[in-house]
Amino acid sequence: MAVRTSVSVPEFARGILAGSRIDGNNLFLPEQLSEADYRKVNRVIESMGGKWNRRAQAHVFPGDPTETIASAVARGTTPNTDRKVLEAYFATPEPLARHIVAGEHSDIAALAPGAHVP
């Protein structure tokens, strides 16, 4: 499983994020940026889970981005937001997998001998 690493936050982007306003799950940039600068700042925001929402006229996050933004400004890198993917992975213990595939409940799995499940 590939894990994304943190994204570097350029100094100018740190200043923009530091001057931004957060209201609930919305991040409002303090000023209109040139297209090139906006793309750089947007890349940082998207790496933290924010997405531009035209209706809200803000970058909308799945939750309150206050701590995430503060961390990026302080460190100069974005926090690793793929942490949730790793926390959601639960390996099936081998004895349980063998029981399901070869035991009395083998009809649950319905796998042929030697089959692999990704």
C-alpha cells in the first residue's frame, strides 16, 4: 500500500495560510492570488484534504482544519493525512482465514484452493 508523504509548504504559502480565515470547515484565503501562486497554495490545501467549493467561495475540509493548517504553517510541511488509510487496515488472523476458507463455513468464502484475495 503506497503512503503519501507530507507536502512541503513554501514560505509564501505559509504566510497566506497564516492570514487565512477559518469558519467551521471552510478556509477563506485572505487575498486573490496570481494563477501560479494559487496553484501552489491549492496543492498544499488539497494535500490536507481541502477542496475548492465555488458555492461556499472557500476551500472546504471534511472537518475543522484549524489544527492541520496551524501545523502546516508551523512546520513548513503538511501533516500526513493518509494516516486514516493505514488505521482502517485490519489483517485477518491466519487461523481465522484458514477456518473460513477450509472449515465448515467454506461456503462463505467460496474460494478455489490456491486463490488469492487482494
